Amino acid sequence: MKLSQFKFKLPDEKIALYPTDYRDESRLMVVHKSTGEIEHKVFKDILTYFDDKDVFIFNNTKVFPARLYGNKEKTGAKIEVFLLRELNEELRLWDVLVDPARKIRIGNKLYFGEDDSMVAEVIDNTTSRGRTLRFLYDGPHDEFKKALYALGEPPLPPFVNRRAEAIDEERFQNIFAKYEGAVTVPASGLHFSRELMKRMEIKGIDFAFITMHAGLGNFREIDVEDLTKHKVDSEQMFVNAEACNIVNNARDNGRNICAVGTTTMRAIETAVSTDGHLKEYNGWTNKFIFPPYDFKVANSMISNFNMPMSTLLMLVCSFGGYDLIMDAYNIALKEDYRFGTYGDAMLILDK
């Protein structure tokens, strides 16, 4: 398939800039893959489509406050720094993106905080993804991380066209988030409230948790028409034995398995064996899923309404079927569904 096949007109007013008042009260479009039927529900109605011993697979990565605003030495020019990942704990080295990049040179010092309490030095300008900064901090590592994160903001995606606010401190994070490492939130999990998950437990639904540290590659523009020539950024992921046992038992007993989000789906399709069972995994993946694709683990999935020409939309079309999902997106636009990270959700059922 070609990039242009995933293009559609998305007016700015359709992109959600804020979350709903309650996590589980966003809208839910239910797409029945076998019949083509489309239903319009509220997210907490999702409970009615699953039964005892069915399994939901969640991504429990935790977002850290990756966006910092600082000033360049001497000139005082405003600089935005986006923390990507820590390269060396002892040396306080971080892989970062800087904006505007053209103003930053090796040896430049950057100052953060109202009293310039945090200082970083640019030590490398040649990494494929940006710059390497060394933070000049003498205290213990946990104290340094605490001070650094206190200066940061939740890293809202580019299409949420505003600065982070107090509400984002809580809502740009899944309630089950556990392992720090993501620079964007797995959005489909945002719809799950503690009350809803408790009701799911009471109904006998099982939970399996994997970890994939979602990166900025989820928002990177594709610049080739031939999708086979596109390469996605690698993301770190972990699948433990407990998750494998829960998922494989459900599969062997013919239960429904629901992947919550595109990151979860990519992770389990990375860690699947040839016989369709999930296996333990500790490493990186750059798996890019676009139609046609044969899914081996989950028979249902949840996704938010994604941006045009995004890898996320391509994965959803792979699972739900290109024509059906693109039709569903047209209906979503007409019915005023909200798009993006803080937007509404879609449940695709394969049986």
C-alpha cells in the first residue's frame, strides 16, 4: 500500500486539546470486523463485549516530563529541550532534541529553572536523533533526576497545540503506568479508570501487562510513498513470563484477547512465536505494521482516532481492514468524534 492511501482531511477543531472530564466517559465506536456493523457507545460500555477469562493486554510504560525550556548562555536565547533517554547515569549524559537546533554548538551551556539551577553542556552534535547533553550536577543520581523532572513538563504531542497545564500532570499518564521510559503516553489506555478496571476484574476479565517505551517515532512524518521503504524508530520493550502465561492460556482456551493500543499490538506481534504463542522478550523493536498483515495474538483491539498518514492509522487499518476502517474514520468525522491522544476510542472486534 501507498502513503497517500492513508490521507484524509482532519480539521483542527476535530483534534482534542483536553481530556474528557472522566477517563471512561469518552465516546467509543465499536467496529464489528465480520459484519461491518458500527455502533456508537460510551467507553465504559466496553465491558459488555467481554466475558470471564477474556484478556486485556496493557502497556504499562510510564511517561516522564521530557520537555524542558531553558536559555542559552550569553545570548539568553530561549531553547526547548526534549529529553529522549538517559545514556549514562554516572556521567549525567542524555540524548535530546533541541529547538531551534541551528543555534546550538558543541560547548554551549544551557540553563534551566527560574534561578538557572540546572546547567547542561552540549558535548555532541552528531547523533542521528539530535544532541548529547551532559548535565552538570554534583548530587546523587536520584536527587538529580528529581530536580531535572521538576523542571520538565508532560510531553504533549505536536498536534495538541498548547503548553502543558496542571491537568496534564495526571491525565497524560495511564493509571497502571509503572516503568518509566516513555516520551509519549500510550493513548488507548487513557480511557481506563480505576472504577472500570475494578468492574472488569469483578466480571472475571484478566489483565496482562507488557512494557514498550513509546517514543517520538509514533509522530514522525513518513516521507516515502512506498511504505516498504519506511523505517520506524526502535523502541525498547519487555514481555515477562507472567504476561505470556496469561495470554497463552487464554489463546489455548479460545478466549478473547484484546490489545489495548498500537504500541501493545506492535509489542506482542514482535514477541510472538511461529505457533501464535507469546514468548518472553527483552530488547528493542522497530516493527512497522501496515496492510496486509496477519495478526497472530489478539482478536480485538482498542485504538484512539489517529492522525492522517500516521503509522498508527496504518496498523489499525491492518487489523480492521483498510476499507472498513477508512469508512469508520469518515463516519467519525461526520459524527464529531474527537481525534488524537486526548480523543475518543475505537474498539475493533474480530468475532
